[in-house]
Amino acid sequence: MSIAELFQTLGYYFQKEYVVYAMVVAVLIALCSALLGVTLVLKRFSFIGDGLSHVAFGAIAIASAMNLSNDFLLVLPVTVVCAVLLLRVGQNAKIKGDAAIAMISVGTLAVGYLIMNLYAKSANLSGDVCATLFGAASILTLTDTEVWFCAILSVLVVTAFLLFYHKIFAVTFDEDFSAATGIRARVYNLILAVIIAVVIVVAMNLVGSLLISALVIFPAMSAMRVFKSFREVTVCSVITSVSCAAVGILISIVAGTPVGATIVTVDIAGFALFCAAGFLFRRRVSA
Amino acid sequence: MALLTCSHLTLGYEGNPVLSDLSFSVDAGDYLCIVGENGSGKTTLMKTLLKLKTPVSGRIAMGDGLKQADIGYLPQQTAVQRDFPASVREIVLSGCLNRRGFRPFYSADEKKRAEERMTRLGVGHLAKRCYRELSGGQQQRVLLARALCAAGRVLLLDEPAAGLDPQASEEMYALIKALNGEGVTILMISHDTAASLPYATHVLHIGTPLFFGTAGEYAAYRKGATS
């Protein structure tokens, strides 16, 4: 395919409403997940995103079995509650954080699949399950409501992050110090938990529940290879995430590959590039 | 009245006391060194003074108009911090957060305050450097600058020289003494007694038996115990 043909194909697709929707939603989701990813990775909470996405999967199964008109109404509150519980358990030594996450994560996955099976609505059960887990083509069949819902939640997440940016930094860097000097660390942990849950639920549309962690972790890890202050890392992570998501969507449209998997693959390539850049940069500094 | 008075404190985890019937007081300008075996409850005591833990029983009273927000804290380093991407300025500024309420951004005053503290502790030239690339002694100074941004009257220091080489640790103790000379009340945990005790005005020895008194009394007490 020549370049001219490529642009012609893209031009053709971008005349369609659903492609534009997909692009907007992807950029918003990539933005939110990258903002949060930096904090999650630094707090050693990378797996919470994964656990929560499985919770969301279970909740979706229940919602579809109950024939809810809008899945989000059930999925969002359930995920938020689990996020709060998980972050609290993480601080309590009775059940170790990672074990609790693993239990909730596989537990909800199993129960969710069971419920989907028992109350199967469509003939193509494995197709449905696959779509929920890997996102499949669902991003290209977004409805107006879903796009608006996603846009509003994204704006809320970004606003909350900007308003609490310095406090999130302080609580991430040193929770004990923050609490000792009178910052309500628990409140900010709670806010973080809620934001995480919202991002996960929103991102499920794009890449499906198994691949969300990639959106959260890869951009942050990439940025940390090269940049050295919290602000630079956050900004770079957002830019990387948004560009990878955009490129991934374009590729998946042109090549007809699954959206979620394509975006994550582009994220992996991005990470490799940043690793190389970081390596070269360090060598030049030390030489 | 004393700045901090602890009477008949019992501390512990989930109701199991690690330390009981502890009483001592700290006056403005004191330099109290808290010593004792590992696991005797030194860090627990510090976290209780900071209201991060509640005592099993007993009372902590603050006098002389001291507020919780006047107490700064230098915690032991955590694994998370060792590879944290943050600039020195970002970390020191975060010490100013506690006096800010809901305002989302730092004011010019706070930036100036952070600048002064960094200069005071000799890390001003490192402001833009990455925290994880600094030496152990420099990292401790950065955290000390942050603690001074948060509060200027009382400093609680948890093993400020842990993991430092002898020279850096010597400099750290001298710096803390200088701050004490400027009127900052110091409460410091240390198990390197040989290096830290010469600077202290008071000593609290946790364990059995408990001891609280001036540095001179402690020296005499130890002499009596060994001979």
C-alpha cells in the first residue's frame, strides 16, 4: 500500500462517526490511565489495576444477567467499593496485599464467567466473553451515551488529579511523613482508590479487562526510564500513552487488528524505545 | 511548662504492649537522644508522638503553645523512595503542604521557604537533581530540609545517620546540633550511641530498666551499671 493510499483509507474511515468516537475515547482513556499509572507503579500497586479490572468483569457479567439498561450503573459502584477495600487491606497485615488482590481477581473472574454461562443471552457466548476480556472490536461500536459517559468521567479524573497533584505526590513519596505533618493521607488514598476504579471501568471499553494494566503500567515505566522528576515523568507518561493509543487505533483500523491488543503492542514498542533511549542517555552522561 | 510531657505511656501493637509505664518530658531547646535495643519500641514511641499510632494507655500532653503542626519528622527511608523519580525541589516543597489547606498550588512564599531550607542544609545547588541519584548523606539532608519546611519548633529524627559512612554521619550529627543551637528542639532515635550521645542534653533509654535523665546522669548511670 502506498502512502497516498494509506491516507485515502484513513480519510475514508474518519468520515465515519464511530471512528472519530473511538479516537476521542481512546485518547481520553490513555490520558487518565497514564496520569494514574505513575502513582500506582511508584506505590507498588501495579497489580491493583489488574485485580480491579477482573472485579469489573464480574460486575459486567452480573449486570448483563440482570438485563440492566446501562452496565455502568452497577459496574462503577462495585469496582469503587472493591478498590477502597483493596487499598485498605493493603495497609492491614492480616491478609497480605498481594494475596488479597489475587484472591479477589481470580474469584471474580471465575464467578463472572459462571454467571455469563448460566444466563447466556446471545448464541455467541465465547465471543461475548472474549470481547469483555480483550476489548475486541467493541470500541468501534460505541454509542453516543458511552462516549459522553467516558468523556465526563475523564474530565472528572483529570480535574481531581490536577487539584490534588501535590498531595498525591506527597502521599506517594512518603505516606508516614505526610500523615505525621497533618496531611490527611487516608483521605487522599481513598480519593486515589476511587479514581483508580473509575479509570479501570472507563478503560474496559477500550482494551478489555485483561489488558487494562498494560495501559496503566507501560507509559509510566517508559517515562521513568528517561525522566527524573515526578512532574516530567507524569507529563511524559501522558504524552507517550496518548500517542501510543492514537497510533494503535490507526493501525487497528487500517490493518483490521483487535484494538486493545494493538494499542498494548504499540505501548510495548514504546517501552523498548524508552529503554534504549535511557541506556544511551546514561552512557553519554557517564562518558 | 514542658513542651512535651508523656505520662505512664504504654505502647504496643494490637493490644500487645512492647513498652509500658514510660514517663518523660522535653523542654524547649532540649536535645533528647532515644536509645535502646532493636525492637524495644523506639520507632513505635516516635510514631505515637506523631499521632500515627494511639497509645494503649497513658497520656501525651503538649505545652507552651505547641501544636501538632509544629513537629517535623525525619522518617527512616523506605524501599519506595530509593528509586523514586523526583527532583530535590519537589520533595522539599512537599514539606510545605501541611499549612496549605485546599489551595492546589504552591505560593511564592512557600517556594521561598523551601529555597531557604535547602540553602540552610547545603543542598541548594542540588535543587534540580534527581533524588535517587544523590548520596546517602545528601538524601538525608533533603529529607531534613523537607521536615524543616513542615515545622520549625520540634524535630523527630528516626536514625538520621542510618546507612551513612562515618564522615557523612559525623556531618549529619553536626548539622543537627547546629539546628539545635538555633533553637530547634530535637528528639532523635539512634543506636550509634558513641557518635550521637556527645551531642545530647538528655537521654531516654528504652528497655529494662528504663532510664530518663540528662546526658551527665546517663554517663554516671552507665558507669555505675558496668562497674
